[in-house]
Amino acid sequence: MASTTRPRRKVRERREDVRQRVLRTAAEMMADGTPYTELPVQRIAERADVARSTFYLHFPDKSLLLIALAEQAVEALFGEAVIWWRADHSGGVDGVAHAMRQMIAAYREHRRVLDALSEVAGYDPDVAAFWRDRMRRFTEVVQDRLDAERRAGTVDPGMDVPTTALVLIWMVERTIQAHCRHDEGPGDERIARTLARSIWLTVYGAPPPPP
């Protein structure tokens, strides 16, 4: 049994090594300024030192390559925000601002992959399905917290929880994307603080008095 297990393990390790080389190479080529849509499979394979046929064994098409690259980028983008939504919020607006700073830093680190994800999701059904699934997962985290806050009586009882969750998520994601893509207007800290204040007031701000 052991003699059979070892060769299988080595095969898996070789496959994973090839997969990581391809992913690393594609990320490096994008970091050099080559747009994702202009990355030829042949050049990726050559720079990763793998045969074109081997490339397609791991990534049957470029959509799956982009999805694999985006997995880590999306996790980094939303990771700190998920932690904040599940925390006790005792840090007030400062706690939200910290999460926003981390999201901005993550977007800058993975900007080329995340920009490609946003672009390709507009016309590729597989990439679009991946992006919708990740946004749905994050939406569920926010919605669960807003539901809990409403049951606890700490937010406006008339809050439309599903719509509020969607508005907050898209407000943050679109704002950070536009800010990091164009690098114009306010700096990172001002964007982080303004997003934090907007989120906090939307969730915990007192509703306006009746007319």
C-alpha cells in the first residue's frame, strides 16, 4: 500500500507545482503591465516552462485561469471586512475604518487581477458566475449581521435588510475599485474614513424624525 501511495503523492505534488508555476507566471506578466485579455497562452506556458498541452490539462481555458488567480485576490479583498461584520463593533467607526484600509490595501496589491475579473465578468459567463457567487457569500455575512442587529433592537426596525446589505457591499466595492483604478481625488485614508462613516450611519444612525 505504501509503495502505491508514494507515487500518487509525487504525481499530485508535480501537478500542484505546475499549477502554481502557471499562476505565478500569469500574475508576474500582468504585474509587468500586460492586460489579462492580451496574455497569450503560449507565452504563459513558455515562461512557466510547461508544454501548452500541459497548461490546458490544468486550465482548459483562460477563464478558469483567471478564476484561479482571482480566488486569492477576492479572499484578500473581503477577508478583513468579514472579520469586522462578525466582530462586536465595540471599536465604533474606527473599527470600520481599519477594515476599509485593509480592503484598499488588498485591492492595490491585487489590482490587475481584480480589474481583469471585473472586466471579463461583463462578458464571460463562467467568470461572472464566480464573481456573483463570491459577492453572494459576502452579502450573506452582512445580511446575517443586520438581521441579528434588528432582532436585538440595535438598528432601525424598519430597515430593509437584504437591500441595505446589497447597497453597502456595492458601495464599498465600487468606490474602492474606482479609487484604486484611477488614483484621483481623495487619498486612501479619506476614502477609508468616509466609507466607514457611511457604513456606520447607515447601520446604526438614528432614523430621521417623522414629518
